[in-house]
Amino acid sequence: MKLSFSTLGCPEWTFEQILNSAQKMGFSGIEIRGVEGEMDVSKVSYFKSSKVQELKRELEKRNLEIICLDTSASFHDPAAWDAAIKEAKNAIDTAEFIGVPYIRIFGDKVPSEKNQREETLKLISKGLNEVYRYSEGKKVTPLIESHSDFNNVEIFKDLLRYLDHPKFGVLWDIEPSWQVYGNDFLEFFGFIRKYVRHTHIKDTKKIDGQWKLQNPGKGSLPIPQHITLLEITNYDGYYSLEWEKKWVPELDEPEIAFPQFIELMHKSLF
């Protein structure tokens, strides 16, 4: 079982702290979503040509790998479409340069009105097709996250009417699909499983009618059940803690949440 964490969960850590803490806590992978205040992965100073050999040495010394570069690129908004394409392509180039297998992208928002829905899905698929074509010949696979409106099986079925690329892959964020499906998430899982290359793990609980993030293992989401399903279907990717400390500052510090995640994941299998 391979465990990683998103740097979204440790926004105040230096890059050295990220590497040292990952090693000491028992992680084998790191997912990059911001480093020392820089959220654009293509602009992170440690990924520049002058530092890349040092980066690789530091990772190897600690038995670590960077598993995914997370972008904000989403393709539903015509006004932001070109910028999203540029961000995704820059991330692919950076990932290829430093040896990272995945980047994260979004579909994001789809209107419910039929005509608008179809036009938006066509725009999203156009963006995804361009990004996937750009990744051809590179050892980098873009993954669309099951996030926002892309957290149900109908959206993925509709998207794949317009998108057909052999590298198509999904980053399964288990929390949004749990909010939609609850215990009936198996239909969603059954459809997307063959595309899942990476996962985001976090816990949640409904309090006063609102979903609230909880420390790993303290919410209502049956994380062990999700892990078991992935394991028995021969999932060989990472389980990555997405502790949203950057966006929700009142969450516990990573020094508390990250070890809780490690403990929970080990208990989920043994």
C-alpha cells in the first residue's frame, strides 16, 4: 500500500520540511499542491533546471517520489479556457522534466439545462482532448478529478461520448462521491474503476445539514470499505491524503492529521 499526502495540507511547511516529514512519518509519495506559497506547479523554484538534479538526489535519499502535480485547470468556462490549457500544458512539461507520472486537472461545472449542458460538455471534452494529445509521447498522464459536478456516473458517461483517448484517467476523490451516493456509491465506483489511477482520501461528516471535514477516521465516510474495494480490484496506485488546511485554516495541523491518516490506512488493511 503506497501512501502520499497533498501539500495542500501543510501550506506553512518549507520544501525541506515536506521532504523530511514525509520520510519520518512513513509516506512514500508526495503530491504537490503548492510549495512555499507558490500554487502554480510550473513556477515552483525546486522544479527548475538548475535544481532538478538536487531534487532527485534528495528524493532518492529519502526513498520518496513525487506522484502528482495538481493544477487548477478546468475547462467549463470559455473565458478561462485558454488559460486552463496553458496551465495544464505547463504542468505536463514540468512533470515530464522532473519525472512525475500524473498531473491533476478538472472538468468542473456543468449546467443542468439540456442545451447548456451539452455545449459545456463539448467545451470540456475539447479541452481534455487537447491536453491528452499534448501528453502523447510523454511519460505523464493527465487525470480528471471526480470533483464538483464530476462526482456522479451520469456526468462521466456523458463526457465519454465526446472524449475517447487511451490515456484518459481519473483521480478519484472519495469524499464528493460519498456526499452524492452515500452507501450506494458502488454504481459510480463500478463505472470509473477502470480509469482510476490515483485517489484522494479525506473524511467528512454532516453536521447541522452541512458536510464538514473531519480528522481521518473521525467522520462518517467508510474509508476502510473504499480501500478494500480498490485493493480487491487490484488497484496499484497511491492513497493520497488531501487535508485541505490551505483552504480551511481551522483544521488541525498536519503534525496531527498526517499520522492519523497513516494509522487509519494501516488499520484499513490489517
